Amino acid sequence: MKVLMLHGINHNMFGKRDPQQYGTVTLAQIDEQLRALGRELGADVESFQTNSEGEMAGRIHQAYADGVDAVLINAGAWTHYSYGLRDALAILSCPIVELHMSNIHAREPFRHHSVFAEIVRGQICGFGVDSYLLGLRAAVSAVKLA
């Protein structure tokens, strides 16, 4: 099973950016935890991070061409306004799980809305790094049920 983890804008700064909101864990540490859990669940997890919306759309297109089994996405701020990424994600026929480290519904009002909500299997937010691990478990389960 191939699972693609898409990390959005500014996620390369995890561990440095707003530690009260996001903690001190780095992106590399998150990715290692995902790969380790993936091995336990029988999934090969590949991670991709970019600060470029066009590169993110291109990687989603590549996921379609590669026939990945599931996609996890934490698009960061793009979650709230990127209709371009929403349209790219809508091309996929595999389960998509949206996740966020912080509880986006307990933050600034503009973060309460996700333009991806209508096309993803589900959303997980507010559990820090565990949001990623819960998201992977949900994605693997969705693939196995399909």
C-alpha cells in the first residue's frame, strides 16, 4: 500500500515556528514517525513538502499518475483558500484525509473553513503529531475497506 503525505506551506519550519501552537517537533521527526507506523500497518509512506502551491498541485497530479492508495494532507494556510489545490485533489479517486496539528476550529475565524472539506474522506485536527498518526490509521483503514 502506497500512502502519500503532503505537507504544505511553512511546514519546513516545524520545530521553530510558533512552538506554543505546533510544539517543537520537526518535520523530519513527523515523517519518521509516519514511516515507522506505516511499516507496522503495511503501508509505504512517502512525504512531500513544498512552499510552492504549483509544486504541490504537480505532486498531486503525480500521485494520480502513480496510482497511490491514499493521500494525507496538511496544507497549512492553503486549506482555507486554495481552490486550485482543491481541484487537484478532486482528481484523485483514493481516500484523502485532511489533518492539522492544531484545532483549526478553535483558532482565528478564517481558519474554521476548509475548501477541501467536501472532497476529503475526513478531517483530524487538534492532536499535534498524533493528528498525523491518526490520519494514517484512518487512511489505511479506508483503503482496506474499499
